Amino acid sequence: MRLTGDDKRFGLSVFIPVLNEESLLVQNTGRLVEFLISLKTPYEIIIGSNGSTDMTEELAARLCVQHQHIRFFHLPQKGVGRVFKNAVRNATYDRIITIDMDLSTNLDYIAVAYRLLAEYDIVIGSKIAGTQKRSWVRKLASNSFVSLARILLKIDFHDYSTAAKGYRKNFVEKCLPYVDNKTFYVVEILYLAYRDGKKLKEIPVRCIDMRRSRFNLIHEGAYKFAKLFRLWMSSLKASSNRKIHGR
């Protein structure tokens, strides 16, 4: 069946990036399917693997056979931003919501974000504005990054993680050529949206860490803080050029 423009506008694409998730994939995708059915709106689940080497690819292929609303792709390279770009370009619907495979964020966020995306270009799920059960180390790293981003970029948001983010495809697709292939893509998209006067909404979410971080926190921190300073320098240069040219 060919979808009309209205069908695409009112449907929902849920994107889940995965890396070696064989232990969670089948059970948690089943939970997600049950929840999405309860919303009574057209939906699809896009599972994107970036560099998985376990049984993730085989299990996801079976899920696609069992559920007509599940789609899967595998990229050999690592990088959550890379699979996000692929998912956005191939999403059926205009409202796209990202979550993690461990379902550590409350699923109610999906329903709230879906409704808000009728009005907003981006809906940000914030653990800091909501509640979180996470290690003090992860909280400290997140809070430090958020505080510095607010100072440097002059944008007042409280969560730049990849999960619990909602996007309108017709906007975010335009950002893809300019954003990172790793986790920093969220910061860049939010910065571009704020700079261009798009409508953004931040809402609280409940997050309970189900496991240890999949990232090396020292390496991830060094990478994200370095990228933040580069984005800040780039924004200063762009601002200076606008003043010189009287814009």
C-alpha cells in the first residue's frame, strides 16, 4: 500500500541503534511492539546495527520475518551517528523517535513525544529534568557536559544523549550532512535547530540504568568535550562573519 502525505505525517518511526545486543534484542523488541500497538497509530521499528559481531544480525532478521512493522539494517562500521543518518533517510514516517535497546527510559516518553511532534521540530527527553537512577560518575560527567554546553553554545537544554529524542524528519534530514558519525550528532542537531529558530521542547523522562555504560567513559568524555570546543569555535567564527557582512 502506498502511503499518502497525511499517512506519513501521522505515523511513527521508532529507531533503535544496536551493537552486540543478542541478549536483549528479542525480549525488549517484543515489549516495544506491545507498547506501540497500544498507541493505535501506524508505526515502524527500525533497528540499525553498527558493527555488531554477535548474533544481533541473525536475530533481527528473524524479527523482521515475524513482525511486518520491524525493519533492520546492518552497517559494518561503528558509530551511532552513522546508523542514525541511515535510519532517518529511510524512515517511512515524519515523526522519528530514538530509544536504546535496554529500554532504560520509560516508554511513556514515546507517546508524549509523538503527540508533541505535531507541533515541535524536536522533543528532547531529559533525565536531569526528570528522574534517573545512574552511577554518580555518569551523572557527574553528564552534568559537567551540559553545564559547559550551556555556557559555550548559549542553548539551555539538559540532555544530549542519543536516546529519548524525537525529530521531525522534514527538518532533521537537512541536518545530516553537517553532523558527526558518533554520539556528538545530537548536540550538533540541537544547536542547528536552536540557531535556525526551530521549535524545540524539553520534557522530563525517567531513566533507570539497566547495565554499565557501553562506552569507555574517559575516551567518550575526551571526544565529546573536544567536539564541543570545536563547535563553539565554529559558532564564534560564523557569528563574526555575519557581523562583517552585516547580517
